[in-house]
Amino acid sequence: MRHIDVAVIAATLWLLASMVLDILTPASITALMIAAALAPPFLIGMGIHFAREYLKAKRRSYPPQRWDERFRN
């Protein structure tokens, strides 16, 4: 996945979360509301990052050598 795609997805989710919080809270926004607005893109970004690293590590792993392949010249 490209970095620009992740940035666009994170920005979209952040805007959506901030709009929902703006509708739900008539008063001024607090630090707790800022944390609630930033939590969804942060958690999704962490999930994307760990999934990408997991798949990258899985691609790097290769099957172990068989006994006859170790001593072949």
C-alpha cells in the first residue's frame, strides 16, 4: 500500500470523526474529544502498519533446507 493512500484514508477518517464529534458536542471541544477524534485513524494506521510488516516478514521467510540440499556441491 502506498504512503499517499494511507495518508488519504487517515485524513478522511479524521475528518469524519471530527464531524461526528462536532455534531454530538454543542460545547467547545475538550482534550478528551480531541483524543477521541484522533483515535480511529491512529488505530487503523497501526493495524495497517502491523499487517504490512507481518506480510513482509511472511514473504521473507523461506522453507528450511532439506538434508540432501545441505551437502550438495
